Amino acid sequence: MKSFALLSTALIICGSSQFSMSQEADRMAINELINKYAAAEDDGNMTSQAELMMPDRVYIGGAGRITDQDKNMQLQQVIIDVNKKAIPDVWWFTDARDRLIRFYGDGSVAVASFYWYRTAVLPTDLPADKANLFESPPPVVMTQVIVKVDGEWKISHTHRSVLDDPNNQP
């Protein structure tokens, strides 16, 4: 009877340990997904960023609620291309800070929440009139619903809220 109890306890510990290791591997994969998302945005490559998302991804942010993923990514790419042409050689750096990742259901759905800071470094030879037109985006709070499909994590939903809007100050 004692050996059965010991064996049962060992199996429970091994099972929860494996779940914990699996969840940690998924957490690392999601953090890598967020890093790739940021890198694609820094590079201005929306095609690469779109590969990290579900085809029916929903975006909610300053532009409202967008459900046409293809059109959304095309529009973003056009804006990036126009900005690159107007002010070439801008370097972007994105930081996804204070990441919180929670798993739901059977572990195939995760919600990631973080602060999203983007910093632009302008070329030193940029004329003042152009530099004055440029404005780095304000920091946002971002939440993403991420689903595991065929063993790969994909972004299904993104919600951005401005962290500090100077127009809403009392």
C-alpha cells in the first residue's frame, strides 16, 4: 500500500512538472513571438509581421476596430513606406515592457499584456523643418490574444490603448 501511495505521488509530481515545463516553453515561444512582432515593426516590414498573425486577426486601437487583416496590413505598409520616403534613415527601437502572459482553457490560448514603447532616432542631418514634423508615437498598453494552431503560436486579437494622451490631461 505504501509503495502504491509513493508511486501515485511520484506520478502526480512528474505530471505537474511536465505541465510546468510545457507551459514555460510556451511562455518562451510567446515572448519570442512578441519580440518578432516588435522587430518587424522596427524594420517596417508588415508582411513579416502579418505572418505572426491569424488571417482573421482583429485589431482595436486608434484607428478603431479593424477586422480586415489584409487591408489593415496593406494600409500600415503604405504609411510606413511614405514615411520612409519623406524621412529616410530613421531608426526605430521598440520595447515591450512588463510582460504578463496568462494561459487559458487547455493551454492553447494565451493573453499577453505589456507596455509598448517605440523610440525613433532621427538622422543627424535631417533639416529642422522636417524634424519638427516628426513625432514618436505615445506609449501604449497592448493586449494580445494568442492561440496555438498546429503547434505554433499566432496573434488572434490585438488591442492598443494610449498610455498617456496629453489631450486628456485634467
